[in-house]
Amino acid sequence: MPIKGVKQGPIVVEKESVTIRDVELKGHWNRMFEPRVISDYDLTNLDLVASLNGGESIDFCYQCAKCVPVCPVDVVGDYGPRKIYRKLQLGVDLTEDPDLWLCTTCMNCLRVCPKEVNMIKIMPAVREVAINQNKPVPSELQKALENTARYGNPLGENPRKRADWVKGAGVPVNIMAQVKRPVDVLWYVSTYTSYHPRGKDTARAMARVFSALGVDWSILGIEEKDDGDSQRLAGEKGLFEMLAEQNIATFNKYQFNKLVVSGPHEFNAFKNLYPNYGGNFNVQHYTQFLRPMLDALKPMMKKALNLKVTFHDPCYLGRHNGEYDAPRDLLRAIPGVDLIEMGRCRENGYCCGGGGGGMWTDSFSRDYTKMRLSDRRVMEAVETGADVLAVCCPFEVSRFEDAVKATGNEGKLVVKDIIELVDESMK
């Protein structure tokens, strides 16, 4: 009954014992329903992460664990944002823990998180602290960061050789500093497309397709530097800002209508991050640029390839930027291509392992996983019965070709960039 207008609960009287259905229950059984201390932790390290600019949302986690089964690293190991939160809760210093460097920032956890715990901001923020405090950094990643600072690319290649790939293109390739006029398209070739042997194949194919379509295009050549987005995600925000300022200054020297990029990471950087530093450009991934030109492109693709093709969604084109259809529209337009989807595709696509600095942590992560993410993805591609694993990210051709060899699938699966398939059909 109410006392002074406040409703009261029933008075509980604890008895020494009570018999229910001939079973005697002692009084101490009643005490199991009393409140217990379940959160008596030292939250210092959790609070430190939450205090970082970008780390705030770690405090939102209520451990529902929806993130764990969709985490690509957990598929090949023991990982996930919920597990990282629990470690922080138990006092682990994330700046010194291997878990810090395993996240690929693929965004699949954020896609399903009801509390919007954003590891894409949290992990780079903590990595930046680790780097600034001289905490252990995977040696392969450290080398890539040093190369980027010194040479403008993570591979440590000579900047003067950035446009050497043009020699085998078979078509004229204009360089902005030489044409000295406005162009419709400035094509940002990217580091791996410029230097990696398989990347060069992709670059030459792109040049041939652009030329066949009559696109008014040009490249930067030796003036081009890495976009820096992967370095930022690996914790080197200062290096990213330096590259952004240099690239923006270079872009602003010239007049062009569209900035077309080879890869999703460059697309993400130029579209979403460079505007924060004064670089506002009309940016398109090459599949987005070519899709409206399919009516002109289709008559040129006269050779039927007769291939079963499965497509890998890049995390930074798909989940991060919502583009799933442009690559598929290009593939379906190629005569003789039968597109087969993998089980994990589109919004739930599996990660190749190269994002978030993962391109340079394979040697490190193998000690904490059963296999590389790229190996796991190739196995999924083989299961579809496809002849070709199609990609549209400069990181992925080299990653997946290595994975094909590592998983013993040479002769069963070939890795091709979409633009290579378009070019092959046009020959």
C-alpha cells in the first residue's frame, strides 16, 4: 500500500527454511537474488580510449556481440569489437596489444552494431597514440610508413619511375605538365597500379579503354603521390595530412572536370577526407565513370570471353561508400561473362585483409590467425566454381594471386581486374 503517496513493494521476510512440494529450501537460497557486484573493474584503459578524438564510441558497447560473427578476422582467428571492449574492461592496454593491428577497418561490425560503435575511428585513434608513444609497431608496416614519408609511396619506389608503365600501353598517354591545357578527366593511377607488375597490366588496360572511348584524359606522372588514406588508418594521421596537402596543391595546378581513380581507398580519401583540407573534386571510381558509357563500350567488346566470373566487393567501395552496382554492371556487359555471386557479397562482403594498413601487416597477423583473409576469400571464390575472381581495387590483384598460390588453387582460379576483362573483350 502507498506510504506518503509512494507505492511500496511487498515486505520480504526471510525464513530459516521452507518446504515446497516436500523439498526443504534453506534460507540462504533467498540470498541468490540479492544484487551482486559485476562491474568492479579498473576502467582506466577503457576510459583512455574513450577520451580520444575518434575513440568516444567504445563506451557505447553493451556487449551484444553482433559484431563478432561478421568480423572477417574472427572467421580466421579470435577477434571482434566486443572482444576488444571486454579486454579493455579487464585492464588490457590496447596500445601494446596485438589486437590493435589486426583490424582492417572493413566496417562490417559498424554495419550491424545497434549502438554504432565505430571501429573505423577508434582503431586509427589508438594506433596514432601507439605510434606517437613509440609503442611496438609491426615492422612491415613501419617500413611502409617510412617509405611513404621518404618516397611518396609505401613501396619505396623511385618517384621518377611512377609513369614507366606507359611504355607498354600501346596508346598515347598524356601527362598534365606536358599537355598544358584543361582536360575532361584527370586519372589518378595510384601507387600499386603504377609500380606493381600486375598493377601495370591494369594501368595499360585502362589506358587502352579510355583511348578507345575517346576520353579526353591525362595523368600526373611523376607528380603523383600516394593518397595516404591507408597510412591514416594505420595511425599516421600526420603523414596523411602532409600527403593530402601536397596532392591538393598538385591537383589545383591543373584544370579538369572529373578526378577518376583506380581504387576504392583513393576514392574514399579524395571524396570524403580531402574536402576537410580544402580539396573539393568531382571524384569517381573508374567503374562509376565507365558505367554511363556502356552504350558506347558494348559494341567495342566483340570477343566473348566465355567465363564464369565471381566478384569481390572492395570494402571501401561497397560498405564505406555504398557502390555495389557499377562493377557488376560492367561485368554483365562483357560478352560471355556469367556472373556468379559468392555467399558473402555486397553489404556482407568479406574483406581481402588489405584495408586499414593491413596491406603491410600480413607477416605480423599470421601469428594471430589461422590463415590470411585473402586466402579465406579465395577459397570462397573457388567454391562457386568460377574461372575468374574479378576485382576493382589495386590492392587485390596481388593479394588474391598470392592467395591462389598459397591455397593450392593455381590452374583453378585466375584473378583479374574488371578493366582487364573489358580490355580483353575489346582486343
